[in-house]
Amino acid sequence: MDTAWLESLLALVEHGSFTRAAEAQHVSQPAFSRRIRSLEQWFGADLVDRTTFPVTLTRVGTDVASFARSSVAGLAELRDDVRGRQLSPRNAVRISVSHTLAMYYFATWWTGVTGGDVTCTLLPSNTLEAFDALLHGGCDLVLAYADPAHPMGVDQGDLEWIAVAEDRIAPYAKTSEGAPAFSLPGTEGAPAPFVTHGPGAFLGRVTENVIGSLPLQLRPVAQSDLTAALAGLVVAGMGVGWLPGLAAAPAEAAGAICRIGDPSWTAALEIRLYRRRRHHLSSQAALVWEGARH
């Protein structure tokens, strides 16, 4: 059995439809349906009543969902605990950091907060995986981007955060002979080539929120969930890309890329440090938290 099948069943219970559950798991509906069918074949019984809407479970499906809920959470907790013991130096602060911040920001920030006197285990991760690790004990702290205008769709009732810095996502293009190689908004006859984060990436959702209502004519040519890879595509002249300032800064300082478009076609970002609310931090993690507050 693939544990992804169990996770898909739980997503179906939560969202009540195959379409919404597939979107939540960032897979196509046919792929999601195959997971549920595979799980049913493994158990040898129908788990879902497909004649109702919202979708309901059969009696067997209800039993399987109850098992899945406890087993998936238990396996994740055990995995994170084992990984933590295997990978972390003694007394190290385990900090999950979004890939972009791990590459462009973490080292400077960590040194400023701790003076280099605290040992850490840096766990690069996408934003949602970082929150999952935090809530299930896989790390002590999370350092990630946040979009103040559009809170994430995760339950942050159990999380406490500190805003430690600000950034801005904006459109950039390659510089060619002192001028941008592409311009916005583009036209219907000549849409601007567009390189973008995937829809499952946090910064991809931020970009969608920015451009969704704008009068832009864009032609998607490439996609990557890694901001560093996306910045490389912009530098190579493959198209226009919305990048956070931290990721764009090295190439912009070298004159390789420049900001384009209207100043309003951007979005403010916060860099936040997260911890579990009402959870006891180790003495070292507490030092980091207090250092970030001041």
C-alpha cells in the first residue's frame, strides 16, 4: 500500500468532492481517482459512495478513514522524530526554511540573530511541508515567506509568528544593451513570454494573486517551483518572471536583469519566523526566538 492513497482518502473526506480534493493535493482528478480505486482494490471493498454529493464514505470507508487518520499522523510523527535524531547534532535547533530564503537570506539572518553561537540543522523545504513538519514535531522553528494580503490556507491557530523582515515580489526581465528584453503588459498579437512558479508553490500562488486581475497578455514558456531556477531562466532571457527581491538582487546588481512593468504590479511579502503556540522550546530554540523578537 502507498500511504499517498490514505492521504487522498482523507482529502476526499475533508473536501467532499473528487475535484476539490484533487486540487488540494495538486494532482489531476484522474490521478486522484486512481489513488482511491487502488485503495479500494487493496481492501477489496468500495470505500466511497459515488451516488451522493458531497461524496460520502461507505461503512468500510469510514473505518478505513479512521485508521488512515491515526496511522498517517503517527507515521509522519515517527518519521520526523527519526529524521531529527539521525540528522541533528546534539542540542541543534531544527529550523525548516523555504528554499528561497535558505539560499538568499538564512545565513545572514541566522548570524545576526544568534551571533553564530547556536548550532542549527537547516531543513530546506517548501512552505506547506515546513508547516506540516512544525505541527508534527519535525522541526522547532520555521522561517518562511508570508503574503499579508492573502493568509495561507493552513490552520495557523496553533502557530505563533514574528515578522523579521520585508520583501516584495515584482516582474523582472533580462537586460539587453541597457534596456529590458521584454516589456509589459504585452499585446494579444505579441504576448510577453512568461516564466513562473508552479501553482503548488507558495510564490506561485502569490504571483497568481498579483496578475489575476491585471490587463496582461502573457505566454507561458517555462515553470519551476525553485525560485533560483526561475531567476536563472529570467537571466537567460527566456521570459518575464515575478521574483522576490532577495532572489533578484544578485542579478539585478550585476545589471543582468531589471524590474519592469507598473509599480503596482507587485506584492508585499513578509519574512516570518514561526513556532508552535504553547509548545515548550528548547533553551537554544528559545534563544533564537527571543533574538528574532529584538
